[in-house]
Amino acid sequence: MIAKPAAAPRRRRSRWFRWPIRILIGFVLFSLFFVALYRFVPPPVTTTMILDGNGITKDWMPLSQMDPDMARAAIAGEDSRFCSHHGFDAVAIAQALRHNASGGRIRGGSTISQQTAKNVFLFQGGGFIRKGFEAWFTLLIEAIWGKKRIMEVYLNVAETGIGTYGANAGAMRYFHHDATRLTKAEAARIAAVLPLPKKRAAIAPGGFTRRYGNSIAARIGVVQRDGLDSCLRD
């Protein structure tokens, strides 16, 4: 008879335990919905674009219409194992950790898939918490989108200059023609800007950007010859 009042506290504890589960289920359903939607619909805007005080210049172009050297340049400059990994490149991560431990310029180990997940669904910065969400969205886009769609979205939402997003908008800004026709040098220069788009320019680049662009241009042929872009070919 005396033990009955304990039932109410147990019910309250049960309600508190149910809320995290509901939030988790809601987040999973929410993320699945938008990942599935963007498999077919271009993402209209990203958090990076919204927070960009320089305005937004973008012009979506399907990957099938874009010069193939643009994707090859992105692979050469950003993620040489793009077609062979499943979203995470263990080799690149290990190399980045060893490099960063030795000091000097900080190097990341993010793949194009990870960068796409971050650009479309998350925000810049945020540390380990954002990295955790980034990993979740990377797994989803690898499973639902596939490599062609990941590259297509990446080359349309990545920042290619101040207030400029996507390879097509970058080509118009720097070379005054669209991305349907790019020389290897032009594609490489756009790819060289991607890591630091607010500090680098693809037109008349100097110093590190020029050397990096030349290096990427030289590797575009290697990407094609060795089939490193095989997952993007019809």
C-alpha cells in the first residue's frame, strides 16, 4: 500500500527518457527527407551562402553539361581516391594527422563527399560536434546520392570566389564563359581556389595558387589516364 506513490516519479522519468528518443528519430527522418530530396532537386541555398555578406552569385549546371576536366581537376586537387572510397579516406586522414603533428600549415583530410555534406547540410567550423554530423550526412549521401550526384552538387555549391558559388559561376567570373568548355588550366585554377576561395583568385594567380594550379593541371591527365574519374563516366 505504501509503495504505490512511487509510480508517478517513474512515469515522469519515463517521459524524460522518451524525449531524447523522439528528438533522435525526428532528426533521422528530417535528414533522410532532405538527403532524398536533394538527390533530385538542386539545393536552393546553403548556410555558407546565407551568412556570406558579399552576396550570392551562382548558376547551377548539371555535371553532364560541365567540361569533364572540371571534375578531374577537383579529384586531382581535393580527393584523388574519390571513386574508390566510401566517403572517408583513411589514407588521407592518416597523412593529414602526421603532417599536422609535425607543425607548419594545417592540412585537412576531408574528402569531396565530406565537404559536400558540410556545404549542403551544415556550416563552417563547429569542431568535433559538427564533424559528427558531417560523418552522418556523408554516409547518407554516399548511400542515397552516389558519386555522380555528389560531384555534381559539390561543383555547384562549393565557394569559388568571394560571393561566388559553383564551378559555372566561377568560370563566368574569371574567364567570361560558362563551364561547358574549360581548358585544363582554367579547370585547374578553379580547383586551386577551392580550399581558400576568399583569399585566392583564379585569374592571374600568383605565388602558391599559381604553383598549385599548375600542379593540378599536370595531374588532370593522370586522373583521366588512370581512371581515377571512372565513377563519373557513362
